[in-house]
Amino acid sequence: MDEQFLAEVRRAFPTDGALTLGAPMREGEIHPEPLVRIPLGMLNRHGLIAGATGTGKTRTLQLVAEQLSAAGVPVFVADIKGDLSGLAVAGAPHPKIDERAAATGQPWTATGFPVEFLSLSGALGAQVRATVSSFGPLLLAKVLELNDTQSSVLAMVFQYCDDHGLLLDDLADLRGVLQYLREHVDEISAYGGMSTQTVGVMLRELTELQAQGAEGFFGLPEFDLDDLIVLDRDGRGVISVMELQDCQDKPALFSTFLMWMLARLYLELPEVGDAAKPKLVFFLDEAHLLFDGASKAFRDQVEQVVRLIRSKGVGIIFITQSPKDLPAEVLGQLGNRVQHALRAFTPDDEKALRAAARTFPKTEWYDVEELLTATGTGEAVVTVLTPKGAPTPPVATHLIAPSASMKPLPADELERRLAVSQQVKRYRDAVDRDSAREELARRAEAAAKAAAAEAPIGVEDGARAPTGRRPRAAKPVPSGLERILKTRTASNMGTQLVRSAMGVLLQMMKKR
């Protein structure tokens, strides 16, 4: 292989404090030396793993996650197809692994890694929940597939609840508030008003979401994000694997739930600047699901989170089939690229291929557009940021093999691990505290009692008034909510719940 080419690769990719990706390739030849690496300190500049189905994206994700864990960096991965649970056990020797190790010059050792399993349903790991209040109107509107008008009405409802001390823990709380406001529309007129038809649409969407089994995702206890940033006894980062194979029919929900996690991490973590290594690396598989049908406001919020969470020491790696699946504003924030093969079967595919090729730095060693279609399984075109923040030239890379098992854990082994997990025990039982649903029921009862107490004497239970006299009309009675509002004290304001992690983030952005 051309010595000048190898010298350039050695200059471009660091040897210290870096994760190994594989050996350089050129003109069909593999140089058996693992020269292509990602600087550990640059992983909070985010990244992209892209490529057509079957080109090896999941195994690339796995080998990066393994090395992060070994370097003491906690990892979060979304396991949509159920084939990443094998990270918990050592891989098995195989002739193809031996062949890849010889081709890349990277010794292979079977290794298992510390793993905690999470689940939105609670069936495959620790139950991950969020309150409706912290999830917020922006994210919930995406899950419910509301239009812009309906989304703005939902935001008003959340603001109304904040202002009036109504805690939205679960979907039943939100349903109760919507039903109440549909019958008392005048009470939200100060916020801009809403139609009963719009409320009806939101109630129907909530019913559909509940029918899909999503009710268990919202409530208490809310998942503590500190449980994502954990090291084991040996100083290795714990890999939190969110098993999503039982939620594949609810893609908008789980993709938006992952965005909720990122937004909360941004709000809760302290500033760290450019650290020697990230505090956490977040892998977002099937990233296109996050943006399908999303409003402009939602896309803007995602772009802000991606741009600013870097300063909190959190790296995000998007995994998808094509770079075009991501908005240009998000794609521009991704400094590290591992591009597996792209297929061009249609004119649209060809256009996307040319656009993807133009996003790579220029190089005299490859025709990048041709290279992107000729790359085989387990191979990729790699460009990363150097420790100085400059992009490396793209290099065709024969990737190393993961050290952990590439097969899913057997069902009995997964059950055994879940039975002894402290996280599973901590989040197993739901908590139903006194929230909006109960508060509105009390207010309705108080209003009914007040109306009965002020009814005309002698006119009750349908009794007739004396002949020749009409029953005296009852005076208008304030609603139960109005009566309570008049007696609220300033101390109640201290208990107001943060409505939305994304909403709070937007307010913070405006202040910067």
C-alpha cells in the first residue's frame, strides 16, 4: 500500500486516548494495522453511523459502545430489534472473527460488559417513566400527532395547570383536565381560548395512545437520570440498554421519549466544557423516527439540544440509513462520521448519494461517491474530528470485530438478570399520588355542596313552591375552581411543577 497514504492516515488519527475503529483500505487492499480511531475527547462533538440495511451499522454501534465502557464512559443505547442484549456476555470465538482480527491487526479478546436493562413497558427491564408534566406539551404533541393549532392549545392547557396547581402525573390527569375545561371553557379564555372540537380531538388521540398500552409510560416514580451515569466496581461505564422490541408499533413514542431524556440531561447536568472524555454517550438508533412528521418547533428544539448539550459532556450518536434522514441543522452538528454503504437504485437515491459524498472532506486518495456504493459489509468510510477539532480526510476502513456476543441474550438469562437488578426493583411499582384528577374531583364535590347550600329554602328534591309564587332563582354560584383560586396562598407557588424539559430549555435559550 502507498506509504504516503499510510503516513497521512497515521498523522490524521491519534494513537493516545482514542477508540479503535479498524484498518485503512485502498483499492481493495487492507493494511493490517488498526490506524483508524476516534479521539475519546471528541465524542461529545456527536456523530453519525449511517448505511443501508445489512451493512453493519449495529455492530459498529456495538464496538464503539464496548470501548467507551472499557474507557470508563457510561453509555445509553436504544435496542429496537433486540440484538444488543448480548453486550452483557463475552463473545464466542469464530473463524470469521479470527479472519477479521488478522486483517485489521487488532487482537480479539472475548469480553462481556456491565449492562442494565431498561424498558418502557417494564417487561424487559427497569420501568422507565416520566410524568406528563415533565414530558411537556411539545413532546406530547408529537406523540399525539397534533397539528400546530392543537399543539398550541395543549401548551395553553399545560400553562393553565401550572398556574392553578394541577399536577399532571399520568394520562388520566391530563384527560381529567381536558374534560373539565371542555365544560368550563371560560376558565381558559385568559390564555387565548379553545374550541370544544379541539379538545375532542385531543381526547380521542389520548384514547388511542392508551389503547396502545402507553399509559404505563407516564407516571411515578419518574426515572432518575443519574442512573444512566454509573460505573461498575472496575471503573467501567455501565451500558444502559433500553429494550424496545415490544414497542416497535409505537415509534413516535419511544423516539420522543429518548429526546425527553436528552433534554432533561441538558437541564440537570453541570457545565464541564471540553473534558478529556464524555460523561455519557447516547446512541439514538432509527433516528429518522424522531423527525418524521415533526413540527418546526420540535425540530428547532432538537437542534438546540444537540448543539448545546456538548458543554454538559454528553455525546449523541445518531444511527440511521441515510444522512438525508436528519435535518441539515442537526447533521451539521455531527463531527464524527462512520458511513457504511449507500445503495442507489432510484434517481432519488442517486441524488442522496451525491449529496452525502459532498459532505465529506476532500481527498486525493478516493472517489468518495464511488466508494460509498462499493463498501462491503463490515466496512465504512470514516472521518472524525482530531483533538484540535479539525476533520480528518475520509478513509475507507475495515472495521474490527466486537468483543461481546453479537447474539441476543437467551430469554432465561435475561430473566435471571432482571430478577437481581436493583434498578428493576426500584422502579417496578407505580405510585399514584394526589394529583390533578383527584384535585378536580374534590373541587367538583365542593362546588356541588356550595350550590346545594345556597339553593332557595323550600325548593329541594323537586318540591313545589307555594301556589301563586314562583321559586326564587338561585344566585349564580362561582365554580369550585374559582372559589379555590381566591384562597390560594403564595406558598403554593413553591410547589409548581416544571412543565416541560423542552419548554424550560427554550426559555433558557432565550436568556443566553
